[in-house]
Amino acid sequence: MARQHRVEIIKKIGELRGSSVICYITGDRDNVNTRIAPDVTQVFYRHLEMCGDSRQIDLMLYTRGGDVLTPWRLVHLIREYADRFCVLIPFRCYSAGTLLCLGADELVMSRLAELGPIDPSVVNAFNPQDPNNPSARIPVNIEDVYSYLALAGEKAGVCSSDQQVKAFTILVEKIHPLALGNVHRNYMLIRSMAKKMLAMHQQPLAEGRIEHIVDNLTEKLYAHNHMISRREAADEITLPVVKPDARLEPLIWSLYLDYAEELALSEPFNPSEQLRGVSCEFEVTSGFVESVYGSDAFVFSGVLERHDYPEAGQVKVNILKQRWRTIK
């Protein structure tokens, strides 16, 4: 029934907007969360082929972020099918989700909608080792590195070349030089990609406005978890934001609530509730790409096992597959 109910809402939104609507929802539950990733590209292609060439494509998006290269590919793909591309944002749309929004001609933000900065943390083999988990690496945030250097120069009075070299040497002693190089490369990549996305608009933006938007989203918010409200996005960052009217807003919110209920977005994944006996197979849906023509779900599947040693009642989660599956 949930799918049928969502289709009716998607149809109504499309009729109001004169558009083809595609929904992309990535689940954010602990242990079974879904991120924006390259494997969704073919799923989008399937839906776009079913929709066909359109005057306008509206993407309803809910995400905490993910791979920063995937939005570039998705926006290019969507624009193969429509001259005008818009994003509908009911609630959270962070990091790579915000980057994807930069490629849209219009952002329809609800009262509760939130964007986020696009300054990702970088993890590679050269990052510092996590002292609590020797097999893991500590993420290095791009803006943390540049803020340290700015702090040394502006507050600590590091002005001469020798002092700057000393400040950089201290940094290199803590973080591998190749990790720092990777940070800088990603910083340049994000800025370049953001500018290219903004340049794809149907009505080109002025170069000064593009620079202003990119500076704000990469450098001037100072915290990666800063939540950008509709008012801030429109008035301060100058993104192309519009407010949904009295007919559209409840439809967008109702559609989000339907996804939130089906994906249990407000509830952490509890394997103990799924376990039957000593061990059993399980499946959890953690994302959707849907249109009126079809539905694809991102599904985690595997085995749950009860372990009573070293502590009684522990449930081990063995994820064997995680992939997009066509439902309809």
C-alpha cells in the first residue's frame, strides 16, 4: 500500500509542477545507512528512460551525503532528458546532496529543509591511524587543515617564511604529507565541481555570484554540521530557492513521511529485534529511487547470529550483500 500511496502523491506533484518527478531517498539508520554513490547512476538511467524526454525533471532528495563525484554524473545524466532541472527538499540534504543541488535551476525548500557545507572529510591509506581501532584511519577535514594554517598566520603571528615553514612542519609531523596533498586536491576538486555545477543552469549565473556561493559553502560556514535553512540559503548564500505554495508543501512533506515510515528513519537498526533463534537471514531496505513508472530499493541482506561469549546476548551482523534491487 505504501508504494501505491506514494505514486498518487508523486503524480499530484508532477501535475502541479508540470514535471516528471523522481524521488531519491538514502536511509540514515545506524549500521544500515545508504549514501549517494556511483551505483545509483544506472538506477537513475532506468527511471529517466521510462520518463522519457521532459520539459522539466523534479528530483525529490533526502540524504546525509556521500560520494562527491556522483552528483556531477547524475546532473549531467538528468540534463540529457530535460532542459530544466529542479530539486525538491523536504528535510535533510547535506554534503554531496547539497553539491547535487548546485546543478539545479531551482531549489524548492520546505520550511524544515536543510542544506549543508560541501567541505568533505578525506580518508585514505596515509591518514592518521585511529588509536581506538588500529585498522581504521581518522578522517581529515579539508577546512580543519586550512583553518590551522590560517590560525598560525592570523592569531599566532606566523608571518615570516621561516615561521610558516615551522608551522607547516609541525602539521606534517602529525599528518602524512601525502594525506595533506590529498586534502588539497579534494579542496580544489570540490570548488571546481561546484563552479561547474552552478554554470550548468538554464539561466547562467554571474561569475561573481558563483564565486560567492562556492566561498560560502566551502569556507565561510566554519562547521561541517552547520544546517543551512531556507532563509539563509536564499538571502545570504543566494541560491535559487523558492518556497512551495500551500498545495505543494503538504504533498512534499506527506511523501517524505511515507518514506521515513517505510525506511524507519527515526529508529536505529536493532538486530536483536530481527533475530529468530540462534541465527537467521535478514533483509533491510535502506533507500529508494522511485517514479510513477517504477521503484528500486537499496537492500542490505545477510545473516544474524547470537553469540553468548564473551558477553551473553550479543548479536553479530554479517552483511553478505548490499545492492539496488528493482521492485517494479
